[in-house]
Amino acid sequence: MFHLKFIAACICVICSLGSSGAFSLELTFPLQCSLGHNCHIQYHIDHDPGSAVQDYQCGGMSTPNQQGTSIRLADTNEMIKGFEVLASAPGNVISIQNNIPDQVLTDQVKQNLQGQECGNNVVLDHGNGWQTQYCHMMRSSIVVVPGESVKSGQPLGLLGLSGFTTYPHLEFILKKDNQFIDPFHSSTGGSQCGENTHSLWIDPEAIPYPDSQVISSSFSETIPQLKEVVLGKHHPAFLPHTIKRLVFWVQIIGAKKGDVHSIIIYDQRGRIIAQSVKNVLSASQPVGIFSIVHEIGSGKFAPGLYKGGFVAERDVNGEKTVIEQHNNQIVLQ
């Protein structure tokens, strides 16, 4: 009899915990990719109440009023490989949108998509007021239907370029009782950024805070614009040696004010033919393109293997430290 009373008492305690809202969501990463290699966190939720930005680590990896976590690919060349969007926790499908084209965002597209900024998306209900939403998915790729129960890690569809977005990414939105929640800093106790953060990720160490990183690079004949790079342009397999200009470029996220960038081009004999070194950034840049150009003038490039190198340095404890080093190459035929 004693044992039965003890069990009943335990059940009552569990019930009271559930009814008081002690239940907290545990999240798995919502994209099937290798974070830091073929996918990257571009923006975190903005915790600054004003016009400035402040992510959960007191950094600037956000945009004003950012309400979700943006997990991006380098460009559309990566997108077409097919990256599965995954349910971050068990739940039920509330709604889906599956028919918005994957397209470049223009003023006309914005006008046509008013009220559909999230693009193709899935909304999941996890109980106790918790919901997740998965935005900017690929048209016709969603494989779940409203009313369906899903498990954590179950595929929902593919990452795409639909809705209000200028680059292929998943916008992961978390809500509790219709309030936006930062999965990296869900504490509501008034703690400051970088202090007493309460992560909802099951494995938070597998999702490190993004730092300066090259997410793509290549050579081209012209200096590329960021929009062109995102749309998969300026990635030739080789270039003719008759070109008059050779550009080496890198696309970077997480560059911070005071970082020192150096970029170099080497010819087929390993000689430096163009360099721009020790450039100090005057402002932080969550995403940007850095490039170096070599113009041949009236001569010609010799056929062969040309290489490019990029180095980023930062002041760490009073010493200049290399935080990123990247190389690429191309054949001039």
C-alpha cells in the first residue's frame, strides 16, 4: 500500500509540473547539412530594442528586428543539391505553403508576395504553447500535410529561395505563446547578452557562434557583386589565358571591425602578381565580398595554374592572430 501511495504522489508531482508550464522544448538542428562547411548561420535574433543590433553573444550577427535564426547556403549552386529541412522537435503539422516560386527578390516580387514573406513554409505545433516555423523552402518540395504527426529530425521538405529572401536559406522561427523566442538565449529572467544564456538546443556545442569565415571563393574576369555571387555566378571551371583581367574574390560572413584582411594572386610560377595586404576593416560586416584584381594590360597571361590566398587576422589579447586562412585556384587555358 505504501508503494501505491508513493507512485500516486509522484504522478501528481509530474502533473503539476506539466500544468505549471515547466515543460521546455528541446531542439535538434533543423537542416541536414554540415554547419560551418556547406551551411552557415548568417543571422541570429536581434535583442536590441532600438535601431542597433545585438545578438545573443553581444555581437552584430543580426539585422534590426530579426525574429528568426537564418541558416544559409553559400549560393544557389549549393541549393540545387537539395538540403532537407528537418523538424526540430516532435509535433503536429498545423499548416503548409508549397506553391511560391523560388526567385530573385525584386520590388515587383515584394509587391506580389505581400503577406507571404515567409515563402513556402511549414508550421509545427509542439504543445504547451510552443511552435516552430520553417521559411523560404523550395517550391513543391514539402512532404508533410496539415494534421500529420512528425518526429524530431523528420524531413519536411527542401531549403529554397522563396518569399522575402535574397539568398538561399532557412529562416527558423520559434515561438512560445505567440512570442518570438531565441533558441540560443531563451531565458526570460532579464539576463544580458552573453550572460546566463539558456540554450534550447539538445547539443549546443555542435552549433558554435559564427566567426569570420570564407563561405565561397573563385576567380572571374570581372569584379563580382554580392547578389551575383549568391545566384551562383562567377564560378568558372577554367578561364581562357587571353583574358585581360583576373579577379580573385572571397565571400565572407562574420567580419568584424578591426579585422585585418590580406588577399593575394600568384601566377603559374608561384610569383605574386597582385596583392592587397593589411587592410583594416573600419566597420563590421555580417556578409561581404572582398576581391583583388590583376590587369594584364597589353600583354597576355601565360597558360597554367593560378592561385589565390586570403588571410584574416584579429587582435586577440593584444596580439595579431590569424583567425581565417583560405586558398583557391584556377587554370588559365
